[in-house]
Amino acid sequence: MGYLLDQKENGKYSVFLTDEPKYCYPLEEGQGEMPESLSSGMCLVLFFAVWSMPDRLSIKVALESVKKFNGKVKLGLCPFNDREVIVWNAPKELPKVSPLWVFYHDGMFTESFVGVQSKKEMIAKLVHLTHEKPHHDKIHA
């Protein structure tokens, strides 16, 4: 279980997931359109700076948090290497702070928040946004 971050020959970064659930989607830097796999249902997308260790550690928080919802929340992991982040369907200019967490419902932008989150904080946000209960009652930070 885990992830790898790889820089391709064209200089763009992409995420590779190993032994993670099918509702977790690795994305490529600068992906211009929302992937079809994330355009239906509830989805959390983590936009993270490849050069920031706190951002990269947020990947683990994101993976562990969505797993508590047993596939009811999809996860997209989208790296970026500069300040130009493409956020799909955003109704406004979003802060240029990372990591950037964006929640979508049926492909529509619902909510965004920035900064490092603990697993407990992220699960609480997902409960609020989805109105779903996490799989286990006991939540560890």
C-alpha cells in the first residue's frame, strides 16, 4: 500500500498507487480536464506541490481518510510543480496555498480548503460534506 511520485521525460509529475482501492485515482500534473472517473458521485481531490514534504505527507492522510468511507468518496491525487494549479470547475480564484483540497459532487465544485490536515480533521470535513458516517466509530489522529 502506498504511492510513488515520478517525473516523466516531459518534466511533468505523476502519481502511481500501489495496492490502493480502485476509488483512489492517481493523476498527472497539469491535467486540463476532470477525468471521467471523478466526474460522478462524491470526490475529494488533493492538489499537492511535489517539492513540499508537508504536501506529500498529505497524500497518506487523504488515502487513509477516504478509506473510512468504503468507496462512497473517490480520491484524486494531483501533483503540481509550479504555482499554476488547474482546479476543474472552480467558481472563483482559489488561494495559491498548498496543499489544496477540493471536494466535488457529480463533477461540480462544492468546497475547498487549504493547508495540512490531520486524519481526524479530514474525516470530520468529509462527514460534514457527505453527511455519511465513517466506517469505524473510533477515529485516530
